[in-house]
Amino acid sequence: MNTESNKNLKRVWILLAIPPILFFVLIVISSLYFGFVSRGDAAAIAESVPRSMPIILLLAQIILLFVLIFTLRKENLTFADIGWRLQTGQSFQVEMLLGSIIGVGLGLLYPPVFSPLVETLQKSVGDYVPPGEIVPALGSYIVPFFIANVLLAPFVEENIYRGYAITKLRQRYGQGLTLLTTCVFFGLLHWAGGIWYMVLTGGFLGVILAGLFMWRKNIIVPFTLHLALNIVEFIFILQNT
């Protein structure tokens, strides 16, 4: 492998590592800020940080978008090069419809199936977050959460984990190891939700998204699935706020 290929591969690992680390750093900064404002009041910090999570999510997604664009420019790539180009015989409308159907279906299954399953595992097996504390508290931050989780997250995350990472890693490691790697890092992005939430997002949703990307050879289906799922999730959270 030549020097340029090594550099490109290194960028993939860096881009995969940045999201969970960035999220952690933003939470730490938020904790320090509220600690300073409250003069070290632990109860105030514990209350304020979760409440500010939509702002943290928004900042993280904006930063990741710029990191993604910077990475693509460094390698002289366009979004078309990482999946935003349909294959011969494919229809944009059909790909979107396929993604939407699967995304809405998964979204509708979340409240009655996936959320109780995660909470049951948290209670019976254990976790590092309290059971039932996956859904963020929106409070007055409905708009920032919508921008972060609905408008930005599907685009940013699908381009990073499916479009860019799978495209680059598959050239070196093949489909199996690439799928496993991207799913693990996609799960790690959601570490704040706990162990079982990481398993759900990485080991279940990540496999579906990666599998669709590899099958359809475009990012339209996983992006539309992710978008539809997050829209349903947003509606669910609104109803429970």
C-alpha cells in the first residue's frame, strides 16, 4: 500500500473516531460550564446537562458536517463519489420509497418493541445509565433538537458511516469486516444512551443501514430510512414531552 493510500485510510479511522470523542468533549464542556455557573452544585449540573442535550447534539452535528466536508476536500472527493449517484436502472423515487417504508416501519416499532426491550435489558442485566433514560428531555429546545436529529443527523451520519467509511474501508478489508467496523463505531456514537442502546443502534440499525448501502450501492436508501426513522422518533418524543 502506497503512502497516499495509508494517508487516506488514516483519515477514515480519524473520521470514525471523532464523533463519539466530540460528543464526550461537548458534554464535559457543558458540565464544566454549568458547574461554574452553579458554583459546583452537583444537583444543578446533573439537571442542566441533560436539559442542554439538544444544543450539544446540534453543535456536534454542525462540527461533524464541517469535518466531513474538509475530509472529502482533502481527498478530492465529491458526495457523488461516496454514494449520491444512482446505479444504472435505479430510480430516485423508488430508492426513497424503499428507505421511507423501512424507516417508518422501524420507527413505529420503537415505542412498543425496541424501547421496552432496551429498558428490560437495562433492568435485568444492567447498564451505566438508568433504565428508561434514552429519550432526551426537550424542554424549550424543540427546534435545536429537530435541526440536529432530523435535518442534520441522517445526512451527516450516513455520509460518514456508510458513504465515506464503507466506500473506503471496503477497498482494503472487504465487506464483512467493513460492515462490522462501521457498525461498531456507529454504536459508539450513541454511547450516552447506554450499552444496550449502543447495541440497538450499532448491532441492529447499523447492520440494516450498512446492508442497504452495500446492496443498493447508493446512499439514498439508508439516508431516507434514517430520515424517516428520526421523523417518527421526533413525533414520538414530542408526544411524551
